[in-house]
Amino acid sequence: MSIVLLLEQTLNGLQFGVMLFLMAAGLTLIFGVMGLINLAHGSLYMIGAFAAAGTAAATGSFMLALAASLAAAALAGVIVEVLIIRRLYDRDHLDQVLATFALILIFSEGTRWVFGSFPLFLDRPAWLAGTVALPFGIEYPLYRLAIIIVGLAVAAGLFLMISKTRIGIQIRAGENDREMIGALGVNISRLYTLVFALGAALAGFSGALIGALQSVQVGMGEPVLILAFVVIVIGGIGSIKGAFVGAILVGMTDKLGGFLLPKMFGLIMEPAAATSVGSALASMSIYILMAGVLLFRPRGLFGGAGA
């Protein structure tokens, strides 16, 4: 087994992890502060990807495409929160699930109506094309390395915002006692709208970044949403730190499991059978990880430990 390939898969796991963090961070903020189960979060991821692809096709600018993904997803989040979600805060979780599932269908059909049924493609800019030489002889795609750097920078900024700023204090207080901060003069409705818009913008930005690695198509957000739920269950609901650690664990487990397990089974089985069995177990490894964490930490790694 080549050490270079192992390190490349480790970097792939880190890149996948930071992408999941951008998706899961908004989801855990929304659930932690508002107590809302938002199944439509994956649709905001899709909106960001389509907004980026459409803007890039119209202007040829990748940076404008990223800005459009943030703006479109945040605007969609504000509209949804004000018109629909605001009526669900005091409702049963089943009502929240049904309403946000309906939003998935609305967003999917609306996106298909605007952009059509065929996938779109977001080209990487020339200055992020090619590979970069890393230690140990690794030639790693420059765009994937940029995703890692940007994702870690966003994570650091989010940590600082939550822990050091006034709005971050309000968000953390809203997780623990929303009635009390309302009594202290904080506009709860405005805070909820801001948190929802922030979560939506992060999801849209994640969709735009991944849109340059795969096709942009209707329904692309739902598989990522499932993994984001796994991340916040592992990390602990409402914890940004937990979302980050959980996302990195899931990313590493997915990429390293898919790389190592077929090779391990190849030592005792025929290559074709080893690949089949190893790949099947690799696809299950994320959920095995989640079950193992919940067995010893039912509230997740950082559940109840604050942001």
C-alpha cells in the first residue's frame, strides 16, 4: 500500500469533512437555537449550487458565482423563515417535518422549472486548476486544497463569531433560555431570522463549492442532508465544535474506509470479492461510527457542552 495514496485519501477525507461542516453547522445552529427540524436544508444547498452555476454561466466569474450562492441561499432562507418556518416554532416536530418536507418538493419543482431537468456544470477557474506539489511527493488538486483552506477559515470565523461577538452570545443564550433573552430586550424574531439566514448561506456556499466537483442537479442536497444529520448526531446537537469534529470524523471514515477496507479484505479474499465486500462495509462505516458514538455518548461527543 502506497503511503502517498494513503495521504491523498486523508486529504480527501479532510476536504469532504470541511464540506460537511459547512452544511452541518447551519443545520445544528437552526436546531439548537430554534428547536426546528429542517428537512429543507438540503434544498438550500441545492439553491446555492444552482445560483453559482447560473451566475458563472452568465458572467464567467467564479467569485461572483460564490457570492451569488451566498446571497441566493440566504435570501431563500429569510423568505422561508418569515413566511413559513416562523409558524412552526411552537408546533409539534411532526408538523415541522411535514412542512419542511413539502418545501423540498416545492424547491425541487421550482428549480426544475427555472433551470430545467438537465444537470449544470460549474467550471473551476483557471487559477485553481491543476495540482500543487506537497511533501512526500504528493500531487494534490489545487481546487480541493483551496476548499480545505476556505472551509477551515470559515470554521475559525464561525467559532470566533459564536464565542466572541455579541450576536454569538445571543445565539448561545437562545439555545439555553429563549424566553429570558426575550425578556432582556433581544428581538427573538430577528435573531431567529438571522440564524436561519446564516445557516442557509453556509449550506448554499457548500453547494457552490462542491458544484465544481460534480454536476449540479435537482435533488443533489438530500444525500448530503442525511450525512449532515449523521454529523450533528455524532458531534452533539447545537454544538458548532461538535459539528466540526463530527464532520471531520465522517469525512475521514468515508474516504479512508473506502480506501483501506477493500485492501484489507484483499489479503484474505479474491480481488473482486474483496472490492465488493470492502466497498459495502465502507458505505456502512459512517453509520457504524455513529452507532458506536451513541453507545457511549448518547447526546453526541459535545452534546450539552455549549457551542
